[in-house]
Amino acid sequence: MAKVNLDAIIPREDFEVIGNQNSMNLFNSISISNFTGGFFYPFLRKPDFQRETNEWDAKKILEFIESYINGELIPAIILWRNNSGLYFVIDGAHRLSALISWIKDDYGDGEISKKFYGDSINDEHRDIADKTRKLINKKIGRYQDIIDAPNKEIADETLIHKAKNLGAYSIQVQWVDGDAKKAEKSFFKINQQPSKIDPTELKILESRKKGNCIAARAIIRGGQGHKYWSDFSAEIQAEIQKLSKEIHEIIYNPTLKTPVKTLDIPLGGKLVSAQSLPLILEFVNTTNNIGINFAENLNDDLDGSETIRYLKNARKLAWRINSVHPSSLGLHPIVYFYSNEGKHKPASFYFTLSFIKELEKKNKYNEFIEVRGKFEEFLLNHDYLIQQMTRKYRGAYAAIPHVVEFYFEIISKLKINDNINDSIDEIIKLPKFNYLTLSTISDEKDIFSNFTTDTKSEVFIKEATSVHLK
């Protein structure tokens, strides 16, 4: 099930302030009333390095709200209060955001989210939010309907019972004592167990002031949402937002819908995906020749100049892949980045990025264009060879140089002999590629025996790409 974007519900803020904060005499629980008025919710924050609150799907949000209403055991929320009086969530951002989203009727498309994201809430997010709202309203009911139930002339006992429970139950609070460094250390320690942060997300959190990480965050949100670049000058901030919005639109517009019924699909697959942030970070790193050890090798970007440079290089490559820019190769997403079933393939995205950079480095665009039709036919019909290479090198990253080398071998052979099978036969006889084997399994199958979303996409893609290659 798709993940719901609740990142706007609790604002972020930098909590690096001087001095310790004593948690004595602070409250030990929070209830519904704390989110509907008073002096808690307006001062509730997430650390600016907090990962995005978008890991829960509609079902998990529903289950949590039900648990709260039913008075079931809920793990304590861990907070830290800084000297300015703000409450920072050290652990429990998803739990609090889920509850607040129900109270505010905002599952990524409400007033809070609109104010946070501006006009950058895309159709994918709206669709997920709408489905979440319908599910929760059906299973639990609207928060406002429950609150109003006791005052209705005709009593709805089910809603009244829920209203009574909402007034009775609360969530326990634990506090972190100490300064900002201790609070940050507590955050990373807590969030590595038992439910660990995604490795890419952790790397970005720990390197959050480095230009490539700021650029990746900016591109993902199209320059909207929390401004990880807010320490820079107004001019630099505006340029970051402009560049990242342009790159975002190239990579993620239009929205991907399944089953695939059109060839007009995004380069980067679904925006609401666990792969989206790793994909964009790798995109930024590849375009800027940044290695995997950037946490140790890159300095923090103090004025935004590095972030701007990384974004401009990323835009240049985005232009080259497929855009309206004169430099565009117009590489079709279906051919280069998707499976025959319409599923986005991050590994193929990485391979293509590196391939394009190598074409430019070796000044071989003309050679590629000369055999492009046959090369794309190879990609569509022999992708299993690339999968074999990925398996041999135990992952996409390690396989990148070998796949790119294979692509250049294909181009070289096709220039001499445009028969794809003959070219492949010659290449897999080379010592460096002799582990590759041609498939002997028939591609024919009864696709109508189980007409799923994937097979519907496959039927359309096969018909569409056959026309594309003619």
C-alpha cells in the first residue's frame, strides 16, 4: 500500500541552541486537547534533520488511531524542550502526525499541507490522501463528527462512545534532559532500533549540511516544503528553489499511473516510493562525480554555492536525458527506465546516467545516435543480460562500470553489424563477459490467464514499443 505524506503536520526547526534544558516539572502525558488548542501543538517541532514523515500507509494510520480511541497500549512519545520553549519530537513523529492528521483532516492534501507545499502537491499525493481519508472516515469516522456527536438531537451511540474515550485517554511522554547535542545523539540512537532508518536516509541526515544532500532534498520536493537551505542568503535560496523545481518537473512529471496506458510517463517512477530519495541522491552524485564516501570527503556547504553548482550540473544531465531543451537526446523512459510490466527500474536509471556521462566524456554521441534504434531494441529484448551483470556484481552500484562498458561494446559491434544477436554472440565470447548466457526460455506466455495490473501494462507497452521502434 502507498505511503501517506504527513511531513507537513509537524514543522521542522533547528534546535542547535546553547545551554541545557531541565525536564523536571514538565507534563507526563498529552491528550487530544493538546492538539486542538492551548500551548502545545503551536510549539511542537521536529528537528530539522528529522527524516520525512512519510513511512506509514493508510492502514497503519488507521490502526494507530483505533488503538488510541480504544485505549490500547501505545509506546511513549519522547520529547526534548529547548531553552526557547519549543517541544522537539525525538521519537514518535509518525504517531503524533497520524493523530493530528485525523484531527485536522489533513493526510497530505489539507490546509496545513497546502500551506507547507504550496502548489507542489501532485496528483499521486492527492490520490493517496483521498483514499486514506475515505478509509479512516469509513472505519472510524471524521474527528469533527465524533466531537459533535454529544450535541446532536439524535444520538449516535457509537460516535458518543468514541467521544468519551477521546476525552479519557492520553499518550505518555518521556523527556530527554540535556543540551542539543545530547538530544541529537538520543535521536539517532533511538531511531536505529528497533525500526532502523533507511541507510540512504541516515546518510543524508548525518550529512545534512553537505551540498549534495541539500540538493537531493530540494529536488524531491520541487523546492517546496521545509527549507533545508534556509541558512543561505535570500538570493541563493531563490536559485535553489528555481533549479530544484525545474529538475523535479523533468524527472517526476507527469505522475505515473498503473496500469500503464500511455507512453507519457516520468523518468523517475513514482515520487511516493522508498526508492525516490536514493534515486535522486544517486542522480545528484553521479552528475557531480561524487563517490559513495561523500560523508567523509565533502565539506559542509556554508553559503549555498556548492548546492547551486550541484543543481546546475544535475539540471544539465536532466536536460540531456529527456526534456524540451535543445541538448536533449529524448531518451524514452519506457525503453531506458522501465520493465516490460511497467515497473520503474532504479538500476537501469543509474546505468543510463553513467552511460550518458561517458558518452559526453568520450565525445561519442554521434556513434550512439548512429545505432540508437538497434541499441534500444537490444534494451527492450535483452534486459535479462543486464540483470545477470547486476547479480554477478551483487548490486546496481558495483555493476555500473561493467554495464556501461557492455553498452559501449554493443554500440561498437552494431556499427559493424546491425544484427543484434550476432553482436551479442561476439560480446559474450569476450573473457570479461563470458559469464553471460543467452536466454533459452520462450518469451511466449498466456498473459490472459492472470490479467493483473502488470500484465495489462505489459500488453500496452509491447504494442506501443513495437510502434516506437519501427
